Amino acid sequence: MRQWMLKITAYADRLLEDLDGLDWPESVKEMQRNWIGRSEGAEMEFRALDSDGKERDVKIIVYTTRPDTIFGATYLVVAPEHPLLSLLVSTDQSKHVEDYVELASRKSDLERTELQKEKTGVFTGCYAKNPANGEAIPIWVADYVLGSYGTGAIMAVPAHDSRDYEFALNYNVPINWVVMPNDKSINESGKAFSGEGVIVNSSNSFVGLDINGLSSKEAALKVIEWAEKSGNGKKKVNYKLRDWLFARQRYWGEPIPVVLLDDSGETVPLNESELPLILPELDDFSPTGTGEPPLSKAVSWVKTRDSLSGRPANRETNTMPQWAGSCWYYLRFMDPTNSKELVDKTKERYWGPVDVYVGGAEHAVLHLLYARFWHKVLYDIGVVSTKEPFQCVINQGIILGEVQYMAYRDQDGNLISADVADISNEHNLEKIPEEKVMKSGDSFVLKENPNIRLVARAYKMSKSRGNVVNPDDVVAEYGADSLRLYEMFMGPLRDSKTWSTSGIEGVYRFLGRTWRLIVGSPLSDGTFKERTISVDEEATIEQLRSLHKCIAKVTEEIEGTRFNTGISAMMEFLNAAYKWDKHPRSIIEAFVLLLSPYAPHMAEELWSRLGHTKSLAYEPFPEANPAYLKGSTIVLPVQINGKTRGTIEVEETCSEEEAFGLACRDEKLSKYLDGESVRKRIYVPGKILNVVLDRKNTKVTVQ
């Protein structure tokens, strides 16, 4: 079957190196590093031996990241699909090897390399010579070695590799220690030591190699140097990454724009004037049953001629995978109507790269890695001006269903506390309605029997658990802005959060208070004024400070994707604004612009009521003025008859009269001062305000 591959391996080093300059979660970058799997080591040659122990003209090349352990190699392992396997099997062992290879062919790579599974293998009946110490070591075939990685063969060092160690124990293969840990107690653990240390038992004067006493790193370099001089090996950089299989046998993928000449089979790309190549319409695009892709049924489309030579040809009937389009779609958003080129260079330089990519970590090593590769190819041919497509990646947390309360029942059906239940057995869990639950300390218990502690847990939303929240229902009851605002208010974007339908009430009330502050209370018929109650007056210093403090906080939190604390800042502003007698238009307009990314529908309506005819989307986002952020205010304690009853925020230069006026308007302090006769005031600027009331009129509260 004809296949197409994209040579992503040619970009492996660049894909690794350029990760360092990206503002991505470190876990995602690490997943890409592991997927690319760059490792430095050596390719070593082991000569196969005949029955008399003489070297044959068959070289088994192994790849190892630990050449320092070569003296500890006590056997070789080749993959079941190794091309030389048939030359390495004795007559006596051929049937056993054949059966084992057949069994291995039925397993996936994942099944073969699973760490927990028992390692199996079959002795080939032949031996190879360890080039370092000259010893004859057995050659085995085992499915935990893959033909697609490295050379498909390994030198097994059971003392210093856990997989090799398990295998050696199972099949009674010698285990030779050649690396001494710095912590010598590790050597006594009875397990393989895979770390670095000091080399021992590693000298052979006959071949001129002595690495005893060297560190692992020093020894590795010396072994590679010896191997290259003696012709027994060479330095090698290897990758786990494989070239991208880019062909699919289905109808709906992007067509591959090439033709295959009938007379020579040569592959010829279409001329740019023939692009885009459009798929033909097919009534029947089911599998052909012959292995040919469904496009082969469109005979009149498949049969064509090379536009340059006029020679008969067939179009390629494989199509591209779904990843093809998703690797570069973001570029098309920059210039969606361009029919002459992928993206206009001026627009690409203006818009690119993507500032923030929000997506789940499940895209880390497929979509994100392939998109980076695709972008680098476009960079190399001059289509884009940046080396990377997505400068910042954010993995959003998932929203879990509402907390469910569960109780355990014993074998007799009696409810028992979670303290004594077998928590590993979830089959005897029973869901308890929320109205039957109450909080007790840090736990939840049954109201009717507080001795029964419950399990409170939030699960990922799923139909099977019955905890799916339909956003349409929430929008119908609270509005789209309330849903949007609550999702952001639940917690940091990157964290998983638990849904609470009752929690949406809080942001719903906040939006309601915002509306009434700006538009006013409803009229007698339930409607509102067409305009707002803001005034065309200069804002006070207090109002400007409240506003610019809010602007600074909201801006900072948006940039840090901490939307929840940005909403809290707006709630604080709203509380302050409700204490003002008048609301200047300049202050209200700026606040509406702050609100717009969070509640765009309400903000647009308020913007219109403020007298604007164009959308606020065209307005610049407010910027905080540093002049109003300076700490020129202080918190002043206020005492009533010598007892501290609260605090007020005042200017550092505030007079006694101004401080007393603020205390009288304070919601908490006013209840002590309203209607009372003041005998005297004691004011220490910047320190305290003590109001002494007339004793005859002092309110007395009986506890």
C-alpha cells in the first residue's frame, strides 16, 4: 500500500530547543520532550559467533545510552522483527523462535513495552562477542525490545537496568555489577541500580580499554572514543520520534495534490495554478474492499493528464489526515478571504504569533507538536515570520459536577460511617439527598444521625452519574452573562472547579446591583429608564482612586488569567460606588468597559444607554493612572466613648471635621452616632478619632 510520510524527525532538535522560549506549562513541555525522546549514546557492534566460537561476518549493532556499562553486558536482545533474526537462530531453536515471533506479532507496542508485564523471551541458540571483554554472550529474542526504536537490538546489562534485571532473573542469565553507587547501601538492595556512579570491574588490557575508577560520564566518553578508534562503534544521537504517517484511506480528507504518471510511475506535484484541488462528489464513499481508498471509485476524477507534459496520469487517491487542517487553521483566521495565498505577509506579521492558546493537556504531544512542526516548515519557506505558532499555552481545568453525598451500607444493609467503611468498595455506596445532609466540622454527616459521616465528592460530569449541567437551562434562568461570569468566578482558569447551581446566585445578584447602580430602580410597571442615572460632573478624588484601583487590579488579573479575583475587584468597586451620592459618567463608562470582557451582553446594553451609538468593542480598554494609585490614604480607627467600633479610610492630611463626617456616613459607625449628642471629639491625625457622646443620651445595650 502506498503511504505518504512527513519528515518531522528532521526538525526534532529545533522542536526541542525552541521549547525553552515558550510560556507553556512545564508539564506540557516535558511531555513533548519525552515524546521526541532525544538521547545521546553510542552504537556498538557485537560480532555473531559460530558454533566453534569464531567470529562470523554478521554484525549486530546495538544502541545504548549507557556505553559506560558495556563490561556489564551479559546478553543481547533483538526484537522479534529484527531483520537479522533468521541469521541468528540455531536449528534446534528455530521452532521456538518462530512460535514466539508469531505470538509477539499479535501484540501492540504498548502491550509489549508495558512496565508491569512479565518479561518473556526465547534463546536463539547463538552467541555474540562482547567487544569490550571478549566474552561470548547469548543472543535472545524478546518482545520488550521494539524494532522501530534504535537499531532493534540492545546490549542487556541486568545489574543496571530494571527490565534486563527481571529478564535475567527469569532466565538465569549472569548479572555483573560494573557501576558502584556513591551510596554503597544501594548496592545491597538486591535490585538493579540504574543511576550513575563509579565504574568497577571494567578493564581489558588486550583491547586497550580501562575505565575503572572513572565516573559514569567520564567512562561513557572514553568508551565512545575507544569504539570509534577500534572500529567497534560510534557516537550516536537517537530519537523516539518517528516520521509522521500522512496518508489516510478515506474520502473526506484533504486531497494530496500530486499525480502519478502512467508510463513511469513518477510522482509529479500539481502546478500552483491547478490549486486548490477539489474533492469530487461521490454517492458511494464506503470502503472499496480491495485496499484502495474510496476516491479510487471516482474514475473520471482519478484519470487525468500531467499539465506540463500532457502524459496520462492518475491522481493520488490517499487523502491527508484530520491533523492536516488543524495544524494551520489559526493562520487562515488572520486572512480568511484570501484566494491567492495562504495568508498575507503583512497581516501575518501583525496578528502572529497566537498570543494565548487555551486547550487541554491531551493535545500536548499530537496537535501541539505537529502544529509546531508545520509552522516551522512554513517559516523555512517564508510563509510565516515567526518560528513558533503559539507563544503561550494555558491548560484550563475541568468543571466537575455538583458535590454528591454518599453513605456506606454494610452487608446487612445498615448505614455505617465512612470512618469504618471499606473505602475501596464503592459498590455499597448510596447517594444521599442534599437536604438530608449537614456540615459538622470539616465533614458532612446525616442530619438524622450525625454519627454517620458521609463521603462528599465531586465527579467529572457524565450522563451515567446524572450530574451533567445543561448550560441552556442555566442561560434560560439566569442569562448568558451570569453563566459566563460564574464560570470565571469559580476559581483560577487552570484549576479544576466544582459546579454549584446555588453559587451562580451570587454573580447574578452582582449583575443586578450593577444594573440598578447605573440605570436605577425599576419603574412602577417593572421597566427601566431608557438612559442612566449617571451625571455629567467631575469625579472626586475618592471616586477616581476607587476606579483606578479597580482598573489596575482587573488588568493585572486578566493578564494573569486570574479572572475570579478580577471579578472580586469589580465587586469591591461596586460596594464603594453604592455609597456615593452621585455617579459621574466618566467613572461609570470606564467601569462598564472593565465589565465588558466578563459580561459582554449587559455591558453593550449599558454602553448604549450611556448614549453611545457604536459598540464598546471599538473602545480602548481603560488604563490605570498611577497618580491615583499612590498610598495617600490611611485606615483610621474610630472609638466611641473609648471603645473601638470600626475604621474609616481617610487622607493622610484629613482634618478632624472631615474624619468625623466620614465616620457619620460609615454604615457600621453611623448607628452609634445618628441622633446622638457629641460632648467632645479627640482627634490625633493619622492615629485615631475618639468620639465622646453625652452620657445622658448614650444607648445602652443589655446582653
